[in-house]
Amino acid sequence: MRCVIVGAGVSGLLAARALEGAGWETVVLDKGRGVGGRMATRRMADGVFDHGAQFFTARSEEFKKLVEEWTDAGAATEWSRGFADADAEREPDGHPRYRGSSGMTSIPKHLADGLDVRTGERAVHVLRSGSEWEVRCESGLSERGDALLLTAPVPQSLALVGGIVPTYRREDLRRISYDPCVALMALLDGAADLPEPGGFQIKGEPLDWISDNHRKGISESPALTIHAGPRWSREHFGDPDEEVSAALLEHAEEALGRNVASHVIGTSVARWRYSWVTNNHTERFFVGVDSPPLVFAGDAFGEPKVEGASLSGLAAAEWIARRGG
């Protein structure tokens, strides 16, 4: 039995590993240059930036076991047990926040090891051929499988297979919604002087988060990641990079109460159209077509964020494996 998986984020990669463990063959397709989705790390000169997901927590026993495996493998490590608030006050709460050992992408890279993962492959068309699914990519690559698992953000997945999924099921999926996030990466020529542990939660507008990746432990040089809040991100999503950079640096100076812009020696902007899930599907996966199986998974299903995406991928793989058995 063979499963084609679209999306090489943590959900798709964990599903692939689980299916391989159950005796399936898998291939994972992703339009990006690398694996990880929003567990993304980028380099600029000698600066390293986590510019998507910043950290993750482990609440359930199932996910705690996974995180223990990642830390034992050297892919993840604990970052802190609390962050500074808007008044630069930090009150550790005893609950671990984890990061990738060399950046958040360390974890998906670890999970992808040994799998058949094809990056730079944008899926553009899905066909049902008898008891199989065929996924055609922009490059001309075509992959067939007995099951199809879609782990990209739901609007992207629906654009790919919307006409195949029955109308009443599509309506359930269309209720899932997201907020965007505009992220700025700013390389500095001096210390950013953020309060320990280098992460600064604002949770509002116009900014949601500021962190120094040097103090976080992944960058040789001071390297700020600035996340705009959802409203600001929506209003300015299409603005030119130079305008976004100037505005977010100004807002960061207001939030931190110190000069930042004069120390910036390089910037880059990232735009996450589907960053925060605002309305999820309560179950950990969603069956779009029963036979041959077409399943949706990711952080919009069940619990949110990295933990939710991980558990969603595993649950979807378990269901697919049972169907194939």
C-alpha cells in the first residue's frame, strides 16, 4: 500500500513515519525549498532566524513522549519556562517551552531523515483513477497512491481537491479559518538587549512577538524576529518590504523602549498567510473521501500549534493504516 502526502510539515512527516512503520510506502511532496512548513529557520549572513513558529509546548502524554524522542536525538531542546511580558517582567511558570536545537527546522529535518520527501514540488492537480489517487505537480512529476493525505493549510488543500470532496463535507472544511502573520527578520550590529530568555510576548497589536535568536541560542549574531499581530498583518500583508520593515522596526522600538533601527544591518520579510488557526475542526483529522481514502490533517484539526499538528498527523496515519489493512 502506498500513500501520497502533500505537505512536509511536522504533521505530514510524522504521518509518513507512522505509515512506514505500519508497512506502507510513502512519498511526501512539498512546494517549499525545504521541509518544515512554519517550523522555519532562515540564515542571513551570520544571523540565524526562526521566523515562523517560535517554540512549542507539550501538554499531552502522547506528545511529551515524542518530544523526549526529539530531545534524545538532539533535534530539540528546552528553551525556557516563561517569557517576559509587555513590562519586561518575567515570571517563570515551570512549564517548558521547547525549540529546535539549531532552529525550529531541526525537528522536521530530523523527521524527514530516511523518508522519500520531494521538496520544490508544487501539487497542482489531483485525479481519482479507480482505487488510486494521482497527484500531478507543476514540474511534471506524477505520484500515485492508494491513499492521499493533505496536510497543507485547508484553503490550499481545498483548492487542490475541492471538486472531489462531497459538498456537505466541503462546507465543514470551509468553516476552518486562519489569521495571517507578517514577520520581519532584522540582523543587528550590536546586542538587542532583550530581557531573558530572549523572547518577548506582547500578544496584541500592532506586534505579537519579538525575540533575539542570538539569546535564544541559535544565532551567532544578534538577530531579531518581529511578528506583527493578526490585524496589522491583514491590513499590511501586501505592502512593499521596505515599508513593512520600517513600520515594524518603529513598533519594536516603541515596545522595547530603546533604539533598534540604527543597529540594523540587514532585513528580510516573511509572510505567513495561514499562521494562526482562528476556527478549527474539533476532530484530529477529517475524511474528505472514504474510498480510496482522502484525508485532511494539520494544526487546524484537534489541538492547535505544533502539538496539534503532530497529533493530527499521527491520528490520520493510524486511520489510513487501518483502512488499508
